Amino acid sequence: MEWTAEAIDQLRAFWAEGHSTAEIGRRMGISKNAVVGKAHRLNLDARPSPIRREAEGGERPAAQPRRATPPARDGAPLRRLDQSLAQPAAVVRPFQRVSARTCCWPLGEPGTPEFRFCSGDALTSKPYCQEHAAVAYVKARDRREDAA
């Protein structure tokens, strides 16, 4: 944009009237960023934050009441917290692993009643059984050979 003397005067006038940078840009047919940049280079007074603006008449708007927050934890041991959140053993949710030692390979279509996890014996330090680990963990060398 070519900043002519007339355009600068127009910018200064809109700025003095208190228009937002977006509004000045719309009125002048330029981008908001062009307005901000030129105002900065002209050392025009900073605009008040629209977030922090006070209500007309110089008074602050009434504060909105805050929602009640749950009381802070009393430092109860985690063991007690875990027990309070645990589900009865008879209830098994479809997306929950039965134990940390079972295979968690998904079987079936998620969201259908048939969906479940493999639940075979998981390998040590792996989340899958031997069969599913062979599918999940492919050596880098094997992938390069497939690409060739």
C-alpha cells in the first residue's frame, strides 16, 4: 500500500475517533495489519484492549458470579482414591483391558457389540500377544525391503 499524505491523515482521524483497527482497515480498504503497522510507525497512542474496556460511564461491569469449585483434595493417599474409583469386578467395559498382562489388540468394529480385545497372554513389556506383536512391530529393515 502506498501511504499518501491523505491516507495518513485519514488514518489519524479514524484513530482519534476511536475506531478499531479492523474497522479502520475496512473503511480505508486495507488490511487490519497494515493499519496496525502504520499506526506503530507513526507512534500513535496505543489502543485500549477490547477485553479490558470499561463500561460506558467509567464504571466496570458487574462481575459474573463464579461457579462453585469442588473442594481441594485433603491429601488422601492414592490407594484410597483408586479404590473409590474402581468398578466392581463383575462389570467389564468393552474398552477396558481385563488386566495389564492381556493382549490389547482390537478385534471387530469399534462401537458394535462384537468389538473386543484379544485378551491373549501379552509378551513381557509389550501390550500384545506373540501373534499380534509380530504384526505391530515390524523391523525397519523389513520396511525398506518392502519399499524397494
